[in-house]
Amino acid sequence: MPAGASGRTVYALGTAPGLSVPPQTPAAASSKPAGEAGADSLFRAAARTRAAAGAGARGPGIAGLRLGYQVVAAVVLALVAAGAGVHLLMVFLHVAPANTVTKQHGRAVDDYVYPEFEQNWKLFAPNPLQQNIAVQARAEVLTEDGRLDRTRWVDLSVLDGEAIDGNLLPSHTRQNLLRRGWDFYVNSHDGDGVPDGLRGELSERYVRRIVLTRLVTELDGTRDGVVDRIQVRSRTTQVPSPPWSDEKVSREPVDRELGWWSVTDADVPLGGTLQLRRAGNGRGADAAGDAR
């Protein structure tokens, strides 16, 4: 075995006793070009890295963890998967049509869903809306000479439809304010228009203010006076059956006409030529209405 100047034997990369590559002395090693010496150093570092990785490698992902950690990770993943499955099942049962499971365990499903996961739509639309409901209104205007002028019926729903038709970014208010307000009123009053409590009274004020806002905007410039009273009605028309259906529906509209509502000081005045009340004479309209 050749010895160097210091009495030690130096082997080239990848050589050892018994291999075919002859050993090199320090002088011979130092006589290599700088590029080859640098490459030898990189090869040695890579070999040490591969050896260290091979000694402690366990595989990618969970397989790379120790056995105890693998068990914990598997249990956590199983619990997350089970929780997600239960949540999806509960929400599905809540929005699905009535079935055997919901008839027996509907209370448990509702206790899970409400209030955090409440849904306001029904899967498969079991009861789709089959009617077109238009809300219309008119007003009695008190003119300067004390005469009452009754306006035409104004279809507020048509005005909302025209405002959003063809609009790429339609107003959420135009789409839902009147419709939801009327639903609120209908669901909180009986057939004779009697409110069912505080909700009914609030719904009446809500609808009255919506109607006043729309009427003053629509009739601005066509009437000069003070709005004394307003009247609201709904016109319901059945949606026609599709061509493939044998169902026969009546196309005659059904009107629900409410009584006249007096405009009071609680109603906010709006700008325009048609005012809700005269400045400084807020009770004038109401006094005329009471006289009738």
C-alpha cells in the first residue's frame, strides 16, 4: 500500500483495498487539475448525503413519520372525514323533500342545522312558484284648490322589471325590496287585512313607505299637490302550463285590493313636485281625509 510523505496512504474517490483503481499518493492527488479536484469534492459530499438519507429515510407523507405519529395522524384524518360526512348528510336531509328519515328524525336534523347552517332554498324545488304577482298602487292627491285628484294604477312590479331587464349589474333593491315587502305583508295579515300583531303593523308601514317612494318618483311632474291617501292591490296571474303538460290553468287575473291608507306625519317627505305633505301644514292632508 503506497505511503505518502507523511507515512499515510491516500486513496482516490471510490477506491479501497481490493478495488482495481490504484491508490494515489498526496503528490499524485495534488497533481490533478483544479476542475477534477472540485468534482471529486462534490462527489464525496453527494455520497455522504445519500448515505445519511438512506439511513433515516421512511418514505413521503405519513409514511415518513414514526409509528406513533402515523396512528395519531390516521385517527385525526378519520375524524375529519367522518365529521364532513355527517355535516353533508344533515344538510342534504334538511333541504331534501320529506322522506322516511326526516319524518322520524326531523327534529334531530333541525337541531343540527339551526341556526348556524340554516338553508333558505329547497333541493329539487318541490314547490316552485307558479304565479306571477304584480303589486300595483294609486294615490289621491290633494290639489292647491282643495280638490282630490285620483291617479291611475301604477304597476310597481313592472317598473322594477324594466329597471333590471337587460342590466348586467341589476340593483338588488329593485329585484327584492318590493317583492319581499309584499310577502312580508301577506304572511302577517289574514284575508281581511287584519294584522296578526306587531309584525303585521310593521309590515304595513314598510309597504306604505315603499309604495310612497315609488309613486312620488313615478308621478313626479304629472301631479301638483300633496299625497293624501294611497291604495295598494296585488294582481296574481297563473303561469301557463308547458306545451307537454295536460294541466289546465285559468289565465284570469285575481286581484287583492286593500283599503285606503292615509298618509301621516310619520311618512318621510320626499323631493319633487308631488309632495307627501305641504311644508308647515303637515296635518292638512290628514284633516281632509278625516272629513271624508
